[in-house]
Amino acid sequence: MTLKEAQQSVDEWIKTYGIRYFNELTNMACLTEEVGELARVIARKYGEQSFKTGEKANLGEEMADVLWVLICLANQTGVDLTTELQKSFDKKTLRDHDRHLNNNKLK
């Protein structure tokens, strides 16, 4: 699935099952909540914390939840994620084309 297809699929789902998008501020709060849930799983799986009884290492599920809300925000604010991601690649390539190659910390 491409980013464009993902944006279209989320939009169709929202219009079919979700009635309407939450407003942008609510979705920003939801995105923050989902990022926190992802951080909790990472802290338990890769950090020093341990899972509580009943918790599971649902890393992919939490990442997908973050992506879902981010796509909702993109859709409702008119952002084409494909275009913006390409612009981000271009910016990083221009700015950092040899930065990491010359970083002794990464060797």
C-alpha cells in the first residue's frame, strides 16, 4: 500500500465507519497518546522496564496506530504525505549527504 492509498483508505474508513474526523486538536492529542503507547512498548522491550502482567510487545500495532492518526491529520489538513515525504528525503539528502559518512561516532 502506498502512502496515497493509505490516505485514501483511511478517508474511506472514516467516512464509512467513523462518521467524521475528530477535529485537528483532538487528533493531535490522540497522536500524542499513541506515541506514548509506542514509547511504553519500546521502553519495556528495549529499555530497562519490564512488561506488566497482561501487557504485550505489540510494537507493530502501536506503530500502525501512530500512522493511522498521522494520516487522519494529513487528510483533514490537506497534506499529501507522498509529496511531503519526498521533500523530506530531498532536504535530508542535500543537507546530510556526507554528514553521517564523516561522523566517527557512527563507525
